[in-house]
Amino acid sequence: MIINKNDKKLDDIKNRGAAMEGDYLHTASEIISNVRKNGDKALFEYTKKFDNFDINKDNIKVSRQEIEEAYDNTDEKLIESIKKAHDNILAFHKLQMEKTWLYETKHGALLGQKITPLDSAGIYVPGGKAAYFSSVLMNALPAVAAGVKDISMLSPAVNGKINSAVLAAADICGIKDIYKVGGAQAVAAFAYGTESVKKVDKITGPGNIYVAMAKKLVFGVCDIDMIAGPSEILIIAGDNAEPKYVAADMLAQCEHDELASAVTIVWNKKLAEEIEKEVKKQLEILPKKNIAKVSIEKHSAIILVDNLDEACEIANNIAPEHLELYIDDALSHIGKIRHAGAIFVGSNSPEAAGDYFAGPNHVLPTGGSAKFFSPLGTYDFFKRSSIIYYNKASLQAGSDDIITMAENENLQGHANSIKFRV
């Protein structure tokens, strides 16, 4: 598990998400085409085939009675925790609000940008084994903060029912329309609309490979958040890092799925050995041991480097989804991290705090895309329109330049539209 900075395994870890998309894309494309053409009929047939649930226009939406039953079936302590997390996450995302602005040029023109929330958004929440109420909070609340009026949700129903905590979280977020549909067919329904499911302007939320490929295919018909890959964490651990904590944070990531990755970078060989020992110890008592073991053995490592600067260089090259800066005086070293979806600073800031409760979004770029993507945020649910107001003086002042450029591009009609006015 302990490797040096030049070990080939590091490249294998970085490329672990590379999969043969062909078959998945083809299947997702067929499903999307069928739903687009046949609407509810195709949606109901796929739900019966894949989820073994007879769905129709009367039971596709979650009823108020089902919401009340969900509250009754969810532990009261969990409900209170979800409400506290809701408040933290909403407060953080309200700080990301953008404003319409204008400025005046010296010739009296007004130029600016108008900020408008999207009309609608749809969130996809996985079902079955991966039914995460936290996904509801993280995908819905940025849209709520942005002022999106119409937020709906799709989630596959197991035996005709959606996870109770998921339903409770959706209700706490104020989501009114919840549909019992999952898979690529659900993405198609959101993108194109059916007789029972309303079309939305943006789709967010995680799912399996078919959901990911479907989102990729409908991008442009509507907007999407991102194509999420396997989850990952990178920990930079200094000399005083507690091996037990580092190991726990590695395993917290690895229990997600077999393709998850946990990398720790150290410059202290004794610490590396202690972390490795602790990982093996904690793995034995982890309920999801079989999943985490594959992730640890195939896609995780402890990397030995010479110093902190070298650790940061490797971290920036990997551009991890989650990065824990577990070093002395960690706050003063944040500037060294250029590429990471979320940065967890210091020994008391484990990734789990961000996953559920702190406030920043846990929908993060994966697979190195943190070099050019950002976490899901309120800004993802705005659109921006440019504002241009010219008076006679400002148009006159720029007319010669506009005419020169238009005629240079052989667009005489453009030039004429200026000439006639001035």
C-alpha cells in the first residue's frame, strides 16, 4: 500500500474511472429515444422491467399520505439532524447569490448583466442500496437559495416505495412533485417531459453509469450539473497527524464503492507505516469491509514524498474531489492548493462533516475535473443575460470602429445598421 511518488500505481489510480462507455451510451440513447417518442408508455414499461414496479399515471407521484408515513417511519433524531443540516446548507448557499449590475461609460452607454434564476430544476436521487437523503439536501437547496420556483425530484421506488428519510428530506426542502422513477428513463422524462412528468431546465444529482450517460446525452436539451465519476479523497498528512484519524478518513471514502480511491501523501516513513497498520485494523471491523477492501487494495495508496511542497504538487496534479490538509498550521498553507473540489483544513475537519452538515455542497468534481469544474452551487441555478443600452452619443462614439470591423468581416448589413443611424 505504501508507494513512492514515481510508482505506476499512481497513474492507475488516476485513470480508474476510465470505462468503456460505448455499450452504456448506446443503451442509454435507446432508452432516451423511446421515452422521447412514447412518453409515459415507455416510462412505465422501463419501470416495470428494471424496478419490478407497476407504475401508472395515478401512482407515479408520491402522495401526501406517503410523505406523512415517511416521517412516521424515520427516526425523530434523524429528522432533527436533517433539519439542522438543511439550515446550515441553505445559509451557506444564500451567500453565493449573484446580483444584477450596470455601469455607465463616459459616453452615457449602460452596460451590465442581469441575473435570473432558472424556471425549473429536477434532482435525481438514487434508490435501493444507495438511497442518500443527503443528496436531496445538497441538490435541492442551492436551487432554493437561487429562487428556482419549480423544483421536482425523481427517485426509483423499491417495491413501490422511496426511502423514508429521502422523502422526509425532500419535504423539508419544500419539493412538491416527487416521482417514483429511476434510471436513464427518468433522466429522459426530465429532459423531454412526458404526460406525467414535467420537463425541467436543469437536471442534477448522482446515479449509476446509465444515469450518467443519459445526462451526458441530454445535455443541450437541458442543462446538467456534471458527469460524476468514482468518489475520491486525498489526504496530506504532516508529522503530527494522528494515524487513527487518517485511516478512518481513508476508509470513510472507500466504503462508497469498489472504484472509490483514498490517497494519503506523507514525508514521514514511520507515519506511513502506522497509517497502513491502522487501515488494516479498522478495515476488519467496517460493516462494508468487502467493498472497502477492494477500493483499498486496487485504488488507494500511501505515497512517500520528500516534503510538503512536493505533496502539494502531486495533489494539484491529481486535483481530487476531496482534499484534507492534515498538517500543522494548515490554514496558512491553503494557498498551495490550486485544484480540489473541497478543501478540509486541519485535524478536526473530516470529509464526513462536509458530506452532511457543514454547509458547502458535497456535489463535487471528480476524476481530475477539479482543475476546471467547481462544486454545485447557487450559481448553477442562475442564468446571466447581458444588458446593452446605447444612447445617440455612445453609438456615434463607437460607430467608426464598429463599421470598420463589420466591413472587414464582409458583413455589410452589420455596417449598414450602424451607418443608417449615424
